[in-house]
Amino acid sequence: MRSRQKNPTAPRPNRSRRTFIQQATAVGVAPFIPDALRSVAWAAGSDAPELKEVKVGFIPLTDCASVVMASVLEIDKKYGIKIVPVKEASWAGVRDKLVNGELDAAHVLWGLIYGVHTGTGGPRKDMAILMTLNHNGQAITLSRALYDKGVKDGATLKALMDREKREYIFAQTFPTGTHAMWLYYWLATQGINPLQDAKSIVVPPPQMVANMRVGNMDGFCVGEPWGNRAIVDKIGFTVETTQDIWKDHPEKALGTTAEFVRKNPNTARAMTAAILEAGKWIDASLSNRQKTAEVIADRAYVNTDKDVILARMLGRYDNGIGKTWDDPNAMKFHNDGYVNFPYLSDGMWFMTQHRRWGLMKTDPDYLAVAREVNRIDVYKEAATAAKTSIARDPMRSSKLIDGTVWDGKDPQRYAAAFKVKAA
């Protein structure tokens, strides 16, 4: 473990203001503290970050962009910290390094954080989501071999699987993660049970294209740019984008442990504010997105061609079998703050799907768990610092591809109502 030292040159804290804010947070009235009081406390130096440097893990995906750009543009300095992006090979590695403290925080799958917090599929540890990093921008890719057999959409995939009986293999990136849930949801909507009618395997995002190239899978769900890489390399085609499964769905989060937030609340706030401001910068113009694509294409980050990243980052889609379109619901990093607010209902949804697919054996107190994980208190302070709009309601309503509406009001009933689910 690396040693941590507080900044010896930092001003002495104004303990009365800081204690008041911390106590108010503990009893749940922090949202009612006047912004002016927080601002005075911060300006006085009483809320200086406990750490000078934070290690933030990421996987080589387009949606790591706000973490990377917060560092590259030195937005982090504005908030008194240095963000050090740390490239990781797999989501399992990210999970392990978060849990054991090798990473301070990470660009991470929403469902992974909830899986660890609830002990779903592995050891349990109290976790925290500080903000959502992006909406949309993932895709389900099917192989050219399936296309050659007449598959072009969900209905023709179902027809082929009914007609030609064999083991069909579909890959996702982590058992409780977002890509598994999008893949399972889409297959189920086509009448295909992802656990009974097919085999699901885990493959790290950067390895998806190589595995499809050698015939190890029939399809996969992953974040960009690897869906588009399969199109450019002519080994697969996009059968569905995840924004067509759920418009403006939560995707990656800024995740950490509850322990880190407890020990370093000011650092957590500063890190969130810096990354939030970076997401705002990315969404501000096409030229900013182009610059972002150029930066993250580098070997140190995503390590692929800039144009492969940029096309879908700009919403310019080609499905690889003759359809092109401009997608207004492509990956978003800010959207006037709508992207970044850690909605309680978003976290609850992932737990309903973990329950649906048998990853979670009993129904939790969905709302109580979401309130534990989603640190709306930290987010609001960071958003105030970054001058970002804050949602008034921690719940939101969405209609998914199968016509069902998710609003978080009755999660137990919602989870049990699906016709296609685990046995």
C-alpha cells in the first residue's frame, strides 16, 4: 500500500464550519445547507482535499474519456488534486483493486459496484457511486457468420436458433455488469432465454474483436469503440445499440469504496467535480469531442484508430450491413447534468435484473441499498462546485425496448413480472 500524506502547506481547517457540514450530512439535512456556507468553508480552506493525488482506474473504452480529460486538461488542479488514470485489463481487475485499495476510484460498470456492495457473485464490501460518467454508447454485435445465414435482427436470430440447434455463445464483460444486463435484456425481448437457450461467457472489452475474429462467439455486448472496430474490420455487424434498448441508460460510474469516501470526503468531492467538469467540456462542442477522440486513441488509453472512436462519438453510425444513420442518442457525458446525477432508480434497476437472472437469490430493500451506494450528498456538493444543474428528483422514469416502464416505484413486482427469466 502506498503511503498517504496530507498537504503540510494546506490552511488549517475551520473546524466549526466543517464539523457542522459533516454532522448535517450524517443526519440527512446536508441538502438544506445554504450553498453560500459551503462555498465559504471551501474558500477558507477547511475542505481542502485530504489527498494530493488520486489513482483512478479505467478500462480502454470511449466512455473513460471524462476521467482521462480531467487529467489531460488539468481540470483536476482547479480542485486541488492530481488525477492519475491507471489502465486496467479487465473489470475483475478493477473490482479487486478497488476492494483492496490499490485504486482510489475507477471508471466502472454500474452493476459491478452494486454486485460488490450486495455480495452478488463474490465477497461483499461497502461501495459508493459518486456520479454517472456517461449515458448510451454501447452495442450488441453479431458475427458475420450469422449474417451469412440470414440473421439481420432479433427475429431472424431467434428463427435461426430455433431451426439450427447448437450451442450459441454470447459474450459480455462482467457477470453483474451493464453489458451482461443489456445483452440479456435484448435476447429476452426476442424470446431467447440468455441462460437456457445460449451460453454466456465473460471477455474483457479490448479482447472482444479478436475473439470474434477467431470464431469464439456468435455475438457480444461491449462499449465503444469495440463495436465499431468489429464493423471496420468486417467481422461483425451491429444488431442493436444500447440506447435503443433504453434511451439515456446509465452506463459507467465513478465508483469507489464507502471507506474511501468516509476517510477522504473532500478528495471525493474534488475528484467528482473535476470529472464532472471534464464531461461538460467534452459535450460542449464537436471540436472538443474530436480533441477527446484524438487524446484517448493514444496507446496509453484506448489504443485504437482515432476515426474508429470518433465516428460513434459523434453519433455517426454504420451497422456494417448497409444501414447508416445519425443517432441523436449517442454517447453523452454531461447533457446539462442529466447524465451525471446518480439516480437512485438507476441503481435499483440493476438489482432488479440481478434478481431476474438469479444472480441475487432474494429481494433486497432496493431503495435502502440504492441510498447506501449512491452518494447524492457528495454529488450535489461537487455539482455546486462545478456549477452544474442538479436534478430535483432522485428517481426517474424510462420506457425500455419491450415497452415496460421502469420508475422505481415497485421494484420487487417489476423484477418478478418478466416472462423470460432465470428458472
